Amino acid sequence: MFCYRHPKRIAVKSCFHCGMAICPRCQWRDSHHTFCGHACYRKHLILQKVKEMRRFAIREVMAFCQFLYEKAAGVPIKNSFVPMILPILTLSFIHTYTTISLEKSEPLAVSEIKNIEMHEGKNKNPRFQTASLNTTPEAEIKAVVANLGKQDKALLSPKTRMFIPDITRGSLLKNELSLTFDGGSEATDTEDILNVLREKNIQTTIFLTGEFIKTYPELVKRMVEDGHEIGNHSLTHPHLTTFEENFKQQTLPDINKEFITRQLKGTAGIFKETTGKDMAPLWRAPYGEQNAEIRQWAYEAGFTHVGWTADRRIKQSLDSLDWVSNEESEFYHSADEIKDRILNFDKDGHEVKGGIVLMHLGTDRKESHVSAKLPEIIDSLEQRGYRIVKVTELLKK
């Protein structure tokens, strides 16, 4: 799913008012909702005020109806039906008139007003007048707008707040997933992986470092020729947070916006020189070390972060951990175990729908390489009706 204003930017939210897909740069967050801009925010507010005005008018009409009913009940008319029907006719007439007037006044309100409190019960400011049945809504709105002071107009420009997402999963409604691969410095399994993907006619997303591109330019060119989507994996694969030390995603002291920008744009420049193509606007942090601050810096450099799917509820993850070579490590899994981890993920729930699997192009393993099980993984998924797609396609509506 991509932003309707920026087709190359990934959108994970939609405007609360118009429903259009928007990227973090286009988000206008206020009133506990996300909008595509100040215009839609104004429209949302005025619609709320129009609804409030209508509710107020209906309350006044109902009170007036009760008053008429009490008066009519005392009228000495032989036909008792007349006192009963008189308030009902009055209510129907006034309610119809109020509804039509409000509908006609809505375009005017959207273009001229943002924050209006229409009656004293809601707003004690003397500049705001109580709605009256003797005046039209158009006249009331114009009067309120004319009385807006500088203090009220200052409220019309709240600060925008950007939320940069960490994309870890696509839609749960489609039988699609993405087998993604990271290329840091080693390419021991790259040719085998590319051969399998070509044989199965699968295009996926691969994240490469600048060092990998410079070391293996021919493999990178082959990836592009085969139609794979190439994302950014930094320039030198550095640590970005303190996670290795204290298991907390706190930005390291020497990591700043300029550093992140150099890492990402440097890699993009090397890829452009090598292939003549532009990288996809996606990146994956080395070692998975990232936080909201780092994602913000990367987004300003033109890249949205893509992680991998994990479910803390069931304590399962689509991180294959295929890079772990020490068989005595608690994180080590054989190729068969990794295959089962992927195929049996959330078996009693959504399974791998919308999932993003993390695998690697190289490993220090002497045996039990996951690339040998890749054909079985792909065949099993396709037999279950899954399509293996690129990340950008996975995020489309």
C-alpha cells in the first residue's frame, strides 16, 4: 500500500476523514485521529460541529413540542385527535427544515470554519452565540467566524506529529508472504538461492550492504536482471543501538542523523553506479537494531524500515536464524528445524499470511544450509495456496 501523494512511499495508515492511504510524511495527527492534511482535519471538525448543532436543534424542537402538547391538551376541541397531532406536525416541519438547512450549510462551513462551539452549554465564551430557531445556520456560522480572534486562529495550526512505522507484516486477509534475504558481507549461499528463485519463477526482496555490492557486483546485477527488489542494509553493517550490551534499543552515542544518512545514501549510490537502477525505498537495520528515532532519520533519508514477522503472544518468529553456526548455541536450528519453523508458524491462527521471513545470503555453517531446504519450503507454501511476493507488493491493498 503506497501513499496517494507519494507513490514511491509506503503507507500504513489512511485518513480518518477521506480514507486515502498516506505515508508518515503526509500524516496530520490530532483529535486522536490521523488525517491526510489540515483540510481534511477541518472538514472532520466542522462535520462534528454540524452534527452537534443538529442534535442541539432537535433537543430544542422536542422541548418546544412538549410545550405545544401541553398547551394543545387544554384546548376545548371536541375532536381529541387535533391536540395530539398538532405537536407531531410541528416537530416534523421544524426537524425537516433544520436538516435541509444544515445540509446546505455544510460546504460553507468546511471552507470557512474549523473550531466552532455553537451554544453556551458547550462553550461559555461570550463571543459564541447560542443557536436559535429564528436564524438560519448560515447566518450563525458567519457570525461566529466574524468573531474569531487571534487566540482562536492560533488553535487552527497544531503541530504535526510523524509516526514512522516498523513494517513487520502485510495483510492477514491474503495468502501472500515475502521470503526476504539479507546480504551483509558473505555470499556463500547466494548462487544457490538465486538459482532456486529463478527456477521457481519467484521475485522477492533482498537487502544488501554497500560492502556486499562492491564485493559481489556480478551477483547484484543478476539479482536485478531476475527482477528482484533490492533494499538497503546500510553501508558497513554497523551496530546502531545498545541491544548487544543491555538488550535495550537505545541509540548509541556516536549514532546520529548524519551517520544514518551517510550509511543509507552511500549504499544507494554504490548500487546506482553498479546497476544503473535505483534502490527500493526500503531498508533493514543491521542486527535488527533500530528504534523510532533511527527510523525517523532513515525515513528523512528516503527509506522505510522493514523488519520481520514475530508474534510475542505465541513466542514465534519468522527470523530463520540461519546465520547461527555454533551448534551448541540455544539459537541454533538445523535446516529441517528452520523449515518447520516457517511452515508451522502460528498454525492455529493466521499462519504465515502477510508474513515477512528473514533469511541470509551467506553463513559460516559447514553443513545444514537452509538454502538446500528452500525448494521444499517454497513448494509446501505454494501447495497450501500461498503466493511469494516482494515486500512492496505485499503491502499493496
